[in-house]
Amino acid sequence: MLFWLPVLVYVTVIIAMSSQSRLQPPLHFVNADKLFHALEYFGLGVLVARAIRGGMRVSRPLFAAMMALAFGILVGAGDEFYQRFVPGRDASVLDLLADTIGTAVAQFAYVWFVEEKG
């Protein structure tokens, strides 16, 4: 529970943000929303890798990272699907790509950090 509770809270915040009609990024420039998608899912990726490694006792960092990447992509896809039904929102493959990139970068950082530390 110690490892998975932060993931649950974080996913709840993602869903709450996705439920807001016409949500705008705090900074305004071309594709700013994509940057914020990547940053949002970077955070999710770190939390999920930590939870998988600590909560499920997965010993190999690369395997934990692959599982976390798959989890992040599934959450991103579910989030985009959900947004299709929220007034003022739409589903976007490019948003899902930004989510995937954010999660993947988190996994590269996670594996690098664990290898450096270990």
C-alpha cells in the first residue's frame, strides 16, 4: 500500500484534470499541452516504477521499467478514451504520444538512477 497509494492519488488527479471542460495549460505556446502531458506522465512513470520495484519486489530495474511503461501507456490510452465523453475535450493520438514519451523518459531516468546507485 505504501508504494501504490501515491500512484492511485496521482491517477485520480489525472482523471480529475481530464474531467474539466476546456482545460488550458498554464503557459501558452505552440504545443504547450504536449509538454504538460509529457511532464504529467513523467511523474506517473516515476511513481509506477517505484511501486512495481518496491511493492511487487521486481528485482530487475529494466523489467520494472517495461512494466511501468506499459502501465503508463494504458493509463494514457484510458485517459484519452475518457476525454472523448467530456464536453469540451477530445481524444488525441498526439496527446497519447506525449504521455508515452513522458513515461518512457521517466523509465530511462529510473533505470539509469538505479544502475548508478546499485
